Amino acid sequence: MNNVKTSMNNFVLNILIFLLLTVIIYLAYSVFIKLNMNEITETELRDYGTRAEIIQVEVLNGCGVSGIADRFTDFLRENDVDVVKTGNYIQFDIDETIVIDRIGNKANSDYVAELLNVREGNSITQINNDYFVDVTVIIGRDYFKQSPIKKE
């Protein structure tokens, strides 16, 4: 009777070990895939090249001027850009307005930067799959030079 009980315990423990090893292998594979699939080369960025019909943008106030993000949002919406989020950036000491490509389609961020009259060097790429937007605009202290504010 004791041998049957010991055999049964060993059998259950072996099954648990097998299940744990399966889970560990699956997690290791997931990490491997996540690390290797996020790399986008410069060539892939250039080949993406055409801007989307609908560009989803978040507008963040990085200069601390009250209502400036709303003004930029209104301007972008008037120019058929889909602003899905407006708010404050984590700090209010950004000197120059920045346009950030979030998905690897530089044409989208270049279009938004051109609309806003943002200096060419201030359009960058920071791909992050956790964001649900195509482009992020961080309004800097140079907001008065941008199209929504600038008087022609």
C-alpha cells in the first residue's frame, strides 16, 4: 500500500515538473520573440514612406502655457489630423517643439511637423508598441513660432 502511494506521489510530481518546464520554455520563447521582433532597421523606416490616410496624434503641453495644447489640437483637427489625446507632458521645460514618430512611419510625423512648422531636426522616431498613436507632439517654449500661433 505504501509503494502505491509513493508511486502516485512521484507520478503527480513528475507531471507538475513537466508542466512547469513547459511554462518556462514558453516564457523563454516569448521573451526571445519580443526582443528580436522589435528591431526595425533604418531601411524599413525609409521604405514605409507613404503617410497614412488617418494619422492619430497625441498633443502634449511641454511649455506650461495654459490652453496651448487645445489650440494645437484645434489646428490639427482643422487640417484633418485625428487628435486622440491631449494633455500635459511630464515636465514644462521643453525648449523646442518635438514631433515623435511612434510606429515607424516617418512620413506621418514629417507631415505633422510640416503642418505645425516644426524645425526639421525636431522630428524624431521612438517606436513604442505600448502607445496607441502614430505621432506624439510635445509643444515647447517655441510654440509662438508654430503654425497654430504664428501670424502670417
